Amino acid sequence: MTGANARPSRTAAQRGAMERFKALVLEEQAGKVTTTISDLPRAALPEGEVTVRVAYSTLNYKDALAITGRGKIVRAYPMVPGIDFAGTVEESASPEFAPGDQVVLTGWGVGERHWGGLAEYARVKAAWLTRLPEGLTLQGSMGFGTAGLTAALCVLALEEAGVVLSEREVVVTGATGGVGSIAVALLARAGFNVTASTGRAAEHDYLRRLGARQIIDREELAAPSKRPLDSERWAGGIDTVGGATLAAILRATAYTGAVAACGLAGGTDLPTTVFPFILRGVRLLGVDSVLAAQGRREAAWARLARDFPAELLAEVTRTVPLAEAPALAAALLDGGVRGRIVVDIYG
């Protein structure tokens, strides 16, 4: 091809560079997980219908467990972590997507069983992808990521369970984390009387800026009790902690209230009785975002795009380059990270 519109031919080195990509790779040696930023051939990508050039990913609780080796998240090594990503379709064998489409992925076992988003490229099943929600940028979508999707699903679950606006409080636990921060802001934006639970006194002003009217110390909320029921306080709740904290919320949830449970940062046990359920009609709503149906995802994304102000998203988001992700993983697990971490793959 010649003439003014001809593309200059690429050198062999340039063609070779296009066939390789940068990725954060986890390996396990003698029971210890190691992390490296590796240069991999495109042929190393797993099977899938759609190849996406990733622009942004995130660092979630699961990612931190995988990177540090503190949790049995990864099923087989080597693994590229990153349970979320947003980017542009480069190749597609599916009629649902074409090159140039902007897409988002959260969940589906990516970063656990299937290579994830902390890399320049990802190859996945078409059914796992969602078109970039209208009104959001690729970077903005990762400001929400799995945490935002989960928070929105929890809010939708409470509303569908009949939790309505009143003077009675709705409590959010783990409120300075990714799910908690976004849940506080979404509930406040909807008009609920939000109480945020945290053990970090320095973050009280942050939580109030998100919309919390009251703040309760996490130790007070999880204080042991021998009583099967406490005074009715909560119209509902979103719990990211589990364990004694979830049990305490259930004991104090008002008649026909509901609690959406989506996390286990405080433990997997649930030391409670049946009394909240059979005497007050309290509902415990399990919320999972990993395998959520596409229609459910689209409703949650639409809620985030419509109701979460851009200035608040900037408040809860920190953007870092890929090279910083491993060091931040331990800080996230130790409670040293506020809000959301977006990873700029090319930053």
C-alpha cells in the first residue's frame, strides 16, 4: 500500500513489542507468594472470546489477599490478579462486542481462577463483560469497581426489602473502606439517616463529607451482649464486617427491618439467635456481586452513574501506577487505606 494514506511499516522490534505486554504476576514457591512486574508474550493470555486492552484496574480486598498470600484466593499459579478492569476491546470473536467498544469487568472469578486486570491486556468470556455505563469514564468506573457495584447492590436490596426513609438510622459498617464509603454516600444521597461505623477517629470528617449524620465506634457496635435482642435502633444496615458486628446489628434492627451482608473482614461466624428473625421479622439479605446477573449489574451501575456525585468519587478515590499495587496490598489488609485504589496500568 502506498500514497498519502499508507501506514508506515512497523519494524520487527515494534511488531515484537506489540506481541508482549506488562503484567503483575503472582507465583508460589515453597508456600510463599512472590510478585513481579513481568513482560509476557500475548500468547500467554488464557482462552477467551474477547481481548481487552486494559486502561485501569483496582486494588480490592480479594486482590490484597491474593498478592500478600494471606488468603487462599488464587486457585492456580502463575496468576495475574485484579478482579476488576476497564478498557477497550481490541479483538472479539463474539457478536456482542466489536473492537473499539469500551467495557468493564467485575467478578466472575477473574483474578482468582482466571487471569485478571492488573495487566495491559486481558482475555475473557464475552458474557463477563459489561458495556461502559453511560456517564462514566473508564477511570471513573474503576473508582467504583467491585466495591461500588457491591454497595449499589446492597442499597437496591434494602429498598426492595421495604426499608424506607425515616428518622430511624441505617448503619454502615467498615465505613471507611471501599464498599462502606460508597454505601454511605449512596444512602445519604437517597435521603436515609446514615450512621457510619469505624474505628478510625481521624476519618470522622471524611465520613461526614460523604453524608453520614452519626458515627459510631466499631468497638461499641460489636460489644458482647448476652441479650438475644437489644432496643430497636436500626431501620436497616449494610454490613461489610460479619461476625460479632453483624450479630449486634441484627439484635438492634427494628421490626421488619433488613440488613444486607456482603463482607467478612471481622470474621465468618455469626453468633446470634433466631429471635431477630421470628420476633421482629428482620431479614438478613446476602449480597454477592461476583456472579450477579447482567440485568442486576446494569441496574446497580445505572444507580452509581446517576446518584454518585463526581466530586465525591474523587474524594473516595486514589489513583496509583501498577508498580505500587504490591506495597499497597498489605496496607489495605491492615486497615491503612481509605476508600478506593484505582490502578493506572500505564501510569
